[in-house]
Amino acid sequence: MNNAEDYNDDLDLAVEAQVIELTVPNELAGKRLDAALAHMLPDYSRSRITTWIKDEQVMLNGKTAQPKHKLIGSEHLTVTITPSLETAAFTAEEMDLDIIYEDDTVIVINKPAGLVVHPASGNWNGTLLNGLLHYCPELSQVPRAGIVHRLDKDTSGLMVVAKTLPAQNNLVQQLQARTVKRIYRAVCNGIVPFDGKIETLIGRDPHNRLKMAVVKYGGKEAITHVRVLERYLNHSYVECALETGRTHQIRVHMREARHPLVADPVYGNVRHLCSDKVKEVVKNLHRQALHAYRLSFVHPVTGELVSFEASMPDDMYHLLSLLRLEAGLDSSLQHEAGYADEMGMDDDDDWDDDDDVEVIYVRD
């Protein structure tokens, strides 16, 4: 295994390609391919779109085409959008940031759901990176404004940002070595019957390039350690530890295990059986029930192991309280102090100890 590539999903933020699927409107029949795409993608110049077509980043009904190709309408287009170098000149924007910890070397942030981490197509501003540049202007001298890993837009929780280039390089090396511990808490559909390790390959969904999926060939190794905290009538409260950092990893793995995350708009199950009260809370969640709860790493300067926790956000807390109440439990969620003692947990997350986990799902 090549550990140097192990966290590419986390690190290649500034050059990440986005794949979009389009259908040519009938009113663009007779137009050239480059002209039609310029109309359909007004955020990009025609010259840039022409370059994508020539570089075979545009597929017309699954095949390459020339910029001058005349369209007839209703064709299927697959466009791979790659950010240009000028996007490095991101603007600073004032925003409220929940800073958990800060020193001269690192910033630990509790990211809210709904906040995009890095600018990309459709989100060139209003991202965490823009806010970081305003909060700490010296981050403009650090690649990706010091960001070394990311969370999905609608996932909340902890992230670490490096304030210096040496600190960033150090944290990247820790990610590559898999020594950074990222513990998530989630609510998923169904009664999860196992504690253990989910180990698969993850790659682009061959049937939908906008999604990720467990694949048999061509994907990247993905390992998630799962521990059930509580089981309710039709749901489970779980803790997931990432050993690797693939795009949508926990969401894909829990779907593969047939226990998708509650309210996940991409990988979830909207027809999951639950009470009307729970349905209403889930409807108002507006994001997958996933929170990056704990983050541990070796401080780049002091060499000490540091660990941070972010309490459950209100929307997930409300959902869990209702699930507990319906299950005949105390509606006061005990996921903080006292809960770990009750469940026999300790502060030393030993999910990477082979004696403590069972491989419950493996696909080569």
C-alpha cells in the first residue's frame, strides 16, 4: 500500500475535479457544443470550456467530441470541471467561526453543518477557507489556507488548520501515516447488530459519477471502525472512527452495511420506518446525521498528543432525545461525561487494536 497517496481525498482540495451530468435542452439544438456549454455553464468562459472539450473532459453520450460538433438536443453530457490556477486568489470574508483551540501553530475549528470547506464550482465564496483568510490573514501564505483535511458541507464537527507551512507538512505526514484519529458520531437507520471494522474499496459510482460507492476494482482502500453506542426502536446511535479518509467514506460504508445515515440526501433511505414525530424531526434536520466529535493528533511543535471534542449540535441532540424517549429511555442524552463510564469506554480510542474489533464486512 502506498501511504503517500492514502489521504489524497483529503489533501488535494485546491485541484479537486468535479464531475457534473447535464442534458442538452432542446432549445439549444443546432448550437455548437462549446457554445451550448457556455450557455449551460455561465460561470465559465467559452475558451476554458473549449479547453475542457479538447482535453477530453467533456463526454457527449459517453464519447469525446469536437468543440464545433452540432447538437440535436437531449444529448447527455458528462463534464469534468477542474479549477484553474487563478482560483488561488481567494477573497477573505468575515464570518463567525467556532474556534475550539488556537495557538501560534494550529487552529481547531468546530465547523457547522451547511458550510462548504473549500471554494469550488457553485461555491466560490462563503466557504470556511474564505472565513479563515479573514480571521487569520497570514494563512494566505500557507497552501489551501492551512486546511489539511475536510468535512462534507452538511457534516458538522472538528477540523484542524495549520497556521504555518512546517505545521501543515507535519499534519499531512500524520494523516498519511494514519496517526490522526478522527471519531464521528452518527444516527443511522435500523438496528445495527455489530461492532467492528468495515473494509472495502471506494471509488466513483459507475452508475452515477456524482456519487461514491463500494467498488470491486479501481477504488481506494477505505477502513471504518464502527461501535454502537445505543439502539432504539428503528435507529441506532453509532461511533465511527476513520482509519482512511475517502470522500463520503462513513456515509458510503453505512449504506453498504444497510444502515444508511438518517437524512442523508445522497445515500439515505427516505422510506425508512419511523413514527410521525421522528419523520418531522428528520425532515427538519436538513443534513445527514453525522458529527465529527473527537480529533486527536500530535502537536507539530510540542510533540504532545492533543485531543479535542465538540459536543453534539442541537439538531442531532434533539433527534437523539426523541429516539431515546420513544425507546423508553431517559430523553436526556448521555453521550458526554458519564456515558463513556456507563458503556465501559475509555479515553484511549483503541479502534486500531486488532484484538478489539471484528472485520464485519470486507470486499476486495
